[in-house]
Amino acid sequence: MENEYTILGERMKRTDSLAKVTGAATFTADIKLPRMLSAKVLRSPHAHARILNIDTGRAEKLPGVKAVVTAADAHGVKWGVFKYTQDHPMLAMDKVRYIGEDVAGVAAVDEETALRALDLITVEYEPLPAVFNPDDAMAEGAPLIHEEYANNINIHVHIDVGDVDAAFNQAHLVREDTFEAAGEAYSTLEPYAVVASYANGFLDLWMPNAGPHVRAKALSNMLKMPLNKVRVRHINVGGHFGARSEVSPGDLVAALLSIKTGRPVKLALTREENAACTRQIHDIKATIKTGVKKDGTITAKDFRVTYDGGAYSSTGPIATSIPYYVYEEAYRFPNVRYNGYRVITNKGIRGMYGAHGRAFLCGNEVQLDMIAQELGMDPMEIRLKNGLKVGEETATKSVIISGGLEAPIRQAAEKARWAKKRIGLPEGEGIGMGCVAIMCGFPMGFRSGSTCYVKINDDGQATIVSGIVDTGMGNESMAVQIASEVLGIPPEDINLVNADTEVTNLDPGAYSQAASFVGGNAVKRACEEAKRQILTLAAAKMDHAMEDLTIKDRTIVSRTDPSKRMPLRWVVREAFFKGEPIAATGAYMPKISFDREWIKNPQGQMAGTYSFGCSIAEVTVDRETGKICIPRFTAAHDCGNPINTMAVEGQIEGSIQQAGVAVLTEENRWSDGWLLNPDLLEYKVPLACDMPEIDTVIVRSNDPEGPFGAKEGGLTTRMNAYSAVACAAHSALGVPLKQLPLTPDRVLKALDKAKGGDA
Amino acid sequence: MMERYNVSLKVNGELVALNVRAGETLLESLRERLELTGAKEGCGLGACGSCTVLLNGLPTRSCIVMTAELDGAEVQSIEGLADGTDLDPLQERFMEKGAVQCGFCTSGMIMTAKGLLNRNPKADKGDIIRTMSSNLCRCTGYKKIVEAVEAVSSMSEPENK
């Protein structure tokens, strides 16, 4: 029997928020251990150079310096997410490939001494010719940055479905446009930091990470240590957005220094180091060709997308694929060809991003508006016509089991009063719509599933142990809220232990929007099994049918006769007496195709389910200054069913900032491999005063697989908010804006170009 | 060696005597000497506001203030905001309104808001947005942060609600 939810969906105060509002929450840089040393990293001043010699002798002799490490202290193991992308030594071996690359690490009694020691390390370099953008890198005769990547092409993702050329021949209308976007900075408020502590053969580590198990595994490989001697421990994480996905050079440096000294070592990067030397976001150029029928039905798509990958592979195959997938998950493409190239350049490494792919996604949506305009269609109608529905397959054969694009489009349009506003917009005002759908998890082999253990303690309180990782979005609180609903005890009765490799089991981590759908399901299953054990025992004790019993407010109670009740703790204590304490395991593995491979076999079920979203932006554009403002923004996101309504709203609102408003301001600017704006003054993260009035619409599709019908909680907005803004600016100006971000200079240039008649 | 200075400060109501390096920032003194790590270093140049504390009642970026210059000053950090387990209304509303996500900016946000409400207990939405625009948050889109501060501001003047 289905009961009304007690706490599920409520605007529950996040369980982690008390520690955060009192300043008690510990982040990595806050950790202080006895005898802890300070570490600093010597970085490459060259974009591309051969290392001839490294002399650390003088640095080692400086009083207060306890250890210096270089590649000679590492084990020559290169990092890569995939076997075929292992190209990053983390401490430069024979060559440096970008300005800021890690060359040596120093541990000293304090930071000042460590910094002084860096000056005493002599590195002899032989500078090599360098390349700074994909076009130059792929050109004939360009310097080869890695021997193994011909023409500096790191990854080529090729997808070909149907007969694209035939479909173009038969199309009523074909458009081809090229869009470009500068890469962004993650700008996590917490700069990267790591603490490593080696003692008695065991290495303990703390760092902002999105998956402790994959981090420990990578380090165990690189350090040639058994996995059970490497423990990544729980810590608060000051923002993620993709930045915390992979093992970092700092992890290796701190670990080597701690092993060498036998003392704890802390390495905390400065903001500038964080921006210039850790992974950031790809510059992207997307050429998009679309064919449609007279009624707006898309018949063919042909994409050629280049990603400036920087010096190493990072999440290469994934980053080269995701923008395409989140688009084919939204729309029906009977014939489609995608050629994605990730190209190595002598710039900092580029990784995955929550708002990845804006050139591709904005480009597609702006072009769709241009096509709608030529066909005399409402942009909403052309999206509804082509949007995927439940039961349909994506072009690469993923089945949609819940949601579909129609509900978020209609609900966003209604909330924003789309139909009314679109007609007769005043001069300089525009309204635009952007859509996308997102996979909730993607294949990560045996790590695609999650496990949860629960034990019920003698006072009837619970401890749940889950692999779920919280990098700021509220996943920990989400796990507690689910457990509270199932177990019938308030959240304050539940302690969560999570994200610690020694204690928790595998979990996909906070990478692929899997936390609520996969991790949440494991928590739910574990708690349901514990509840079954409790009710079995209670039924015998109360001499009452088990099916009629449930747990509410710490009490076993009959569903039909509320006078029949027994405190939960009595049952739990009885279980201890019997030598069968209440303890349960729950696991969930999503129904995905494990034959799928990003390059070799890009087809089959990508994820257990998909979320759908539609954003609508309203903009004003000043034709004199080129300045765009966003007075209003509406975002509809189908999260299946919200576990914490307030947390889902928070994800959507943050996404509007990080994608929607950011598309006006955010870009990494470069000069010959030097990042020009590595700080938070010159890199423009939107402020409170830049934000629009926001309406969030939570769309419910009650997913058949998700825990309580839930899917991921807000990422569609992060991948369609920029499209809504770009489409709105196009609607205001009547001129397509093909260069992102939409800074005033780019807007004025587009207007000038249009006046010149060659747009 | 670098010159050192003796400085007396009142931090969260307690007198502390410090012997500091010339270039030591207030943020370093709080975090490293006094083990008050609630104020965070986000940028080190006064841009992000994660290190905000009240210095003689005014919101101040502790990462760009030298402790050596602060003899006799009064400092309030996030750790000194609650009265024992009795939270400040701002702390309560930040939790209730969902204004906290990763939490790295939260101390600075709350201290900035505290400074505003100390100066102007009736701050309206415009005042709040203007003031809170001095601090960066990467997670929330600011909406719930503004709502949390608004809730406290109107609480202090219930007739304006």
C-alpha cells in the first residue's frame, strides 16, 4: 500500500548546513596534523620544452627543507582515465607541455621555506616550438606534442547513424553554421588542496574529490602501493562542477613527499595556480549542419566539433562526446553524423564541466531558431515537434523511460508566458528557449553501481554507510532524507558515513549525475531491507500481520488500527537479544549497456534514465554599448520527483548563474600559452547583482526506476541556460551571435558584420 | 629575518596577544595561530569575500589586512557569531532557506550580511543585493542567500513584512 510521504520532497534543512553556517565544517586546507609540513610545487615556465636536467641539491640543503621530489621519485606511471589515454606523468619526465606543469615538489617546515627552496632548484630546459589552438596543432608540420597522437589529435569520436547525405539531399531546408566558444574556469571557491599522511605503510589522503575510490585506485597505481594501503577520507568539498573528477598532480606530489619524510604534508594551491595549472574547460568550435522538412521535422544533422584539449587527455573521450549526447537525448535525429576531435595543444589541461559544450549546444539551439524563422514557425513548436518522448530511442539506441521534452517545454512556456511575450517584443528585447536532456549516470564499468549498508542502533537510531559523494549539491542530505522516509525515523536519528574508501563501498561518485538515481536507490534498498527485518520481528512480537505494519515517528504502528503500536527501539533490542541485529545491505546497478564504449562502440543504453529541461531567458540588448542584461529567467527541470524540493531549486538557480549568466561574461583569455585572467578579479564570475529574477519549475515524471521516482536534480539547466540566453539575444537583435561569451565587443562586432551584409 | 610585531586583539570577545610577522595577514593569524578556520582563503586578493570577518564592526577581507597594523582592534569571525549553541538569526535563515550548498563562501556571506544588518537593520532587497554582490558564490545563484538575509532583515522589523 502506498502511503503519503512523510519527509520525502520536503524542504528539509540540509544535514550538512549547521557545520557550514558556524564555520565548523572542515575543508582540506583547514586540516592541521601534528608535525605537518608545507608543500609547494615548481612549475614549468615553458609551454613546450625538453627537460635536460633537474638539480635539486641546493634546495635540499636549505635549512627547514625536508624533502624534494621530481619524476625520478615517482614510478613512471602515467595517468589516464582510460587505458588508451594514459599520457600524463603528473610530475614532468622528459618534457613539459604547458606553462604551469608540475616539475618538482618541496616539503618544508613552513610555506616560506618551501617557496625559497623552489628558487634553488635548477632546471635546464630546451625550448621547443609550441602550438596554442587546434587549427595550428592539426596543421601539416605542426610540432608533435605527444609521439602517440598523430597531428596532435588526441581523440576522435565518430558517430554515424542512418544515411545523412541522402537525408540532406531530400531536405526542404539545410543550414550550416559555425559557432565558437572560449573555455571557462571552474572557479570553485575552494582552490585545490591536498593533505597526505604516510605512516606504518598506510597512506591517508584528504582532498576535494568527486569519487574517493577512483582517486585511491589511481594513486595506488601511480605509487605502486597496494590499494588497501591507500585511503581517501571524507572531507567537505568547496565546489566541483567537474573540477574534482580526476586524480590531480598535487595528490601525487603530496603523497610522494609524505612517503619520503614520514610526516603529514599539506599542499594548498593559490587561486592563480588553481586556474592556470589545474584542469579547466575546453575552447570549442562547432560546425553544425541541419536539414529539415517543410514542417520543421529534423531529418539530418552533421556535426564537426573541435575541442582544445590542452596538454593531456584528461577525460578526453567523455568530454569529446557529452555535448553531442545531451543533445541527442533531447531530440529525434533519424540521420546523424558526429565527428568530435579533441586536439592536444600547449595549454593547461582541459577537463569535463557541468556546463560543458556551450558552443555546440548554443549553436544548435540558435540555429534551430534561425530555421524556425525561415519556416515561419514558433521556436517552441519546432522544439516540441522534434523532442523525444517516453518509449522512443535516441539516435545511438538509448531508450527513454520517463519524462520527455514536451512537459518541461510546456511548463516553462506557461510560467514565462511565452506565447504572449513573444509577440510584439519592444525594440531591444528578446526571449529565447533552450532545451537539453541529461543522462543520469553513464557506463563506468563495475563502478557504475552503488552500495549502502545500514545498521539500526540500540536506541532505534540508524547509521547508514554509503559511497555517495557530496561536493556541495546536497547528496549527503539527500541520502539521509531517503533513509528517513523509508525507516520512519526523523533525519536527526540518522548518522551518515560516506565517501571514505576504507569504510564505504564502490559508488559512481559525483561525476555523471548518478547520485540520486543510483546512490539514492542503494540507500532506499538497504533501508527497505532493514525495515523488512524490523517488521518481521515486530509482527511476531505484536502478534499482528506484518503487511499491516509500518514504521512512523520511531514507532511500529498498524496501518489499520493505530492503537496497535510498539516503540522501534523495543524491536531493535529484541533483535540484539536474538543475536540477529538489524543490519542490511542495498545495492543498485543501473540498467545500462556495458558494451558501450565512447570511441569503439558508441551505441546502446547510455544511462538508466534521462532528465529533461527547458530554459527561457528574457534579455534586453543595448545596441549602442553591446551590453546584454537578463531581467528574467525561467527554468523547468524534470527531476522525476524531487527528494528535497529546496535542494533541486538550488541546483537550478546555481545553474542559471553558471551557464545562463556566465555566457555573458566568462572566458579564459590566453596569450601564447599564458592564461591572462587566472584570478577572480579578471575572470568574471556573475555576482548577485547580475542575476535575473528567477522562476524555477520542477517537472515531475515519476521515473519507474528512480528512488521515489527521482532522477538527477538540476543539470539540464546547466546545459541549456546559455542556449536560452543566446537564443533570446538572437531574437532581440535579429542577428545570430556565433562567438561566445556574449561580451559587448562580440555583440557589437556581430551587429557591424550584419550591417556589412555578410552575416 | 623579517621583523616581528606584538599585537593585542580582541577576537570573538577574547583578548589575544600575538607576535606576528610583518607580512602576516589577519586571515593567516586567524586560521593558523588561533585555529579559527571558518574564514576561508578563496583568492588571496580581496576579490571573493570568503575570508570576510567584522573588523571593528565592519565587514573586512581578512586576506588583505595585515595583523601587525591591528593593535587594539576588535575582530568578530563566524565562530563568534553564535551565542554558545544559540545561533544568530542569519545562521538559522541560511539553513532554513537553503542558502548553503558547498559552504565555502558561507562564512564570508554571513559575516557580510551581519555587517550590513548592523549598519542597516531595515535593509531592503535592493540594499541586500548591492551589499552581497561584494562576495562570490559559485553554487547557489545567490537567490536563496538574498532570501535568507531578507528574512532576517524583515524579522527585525516585523511591521515592514
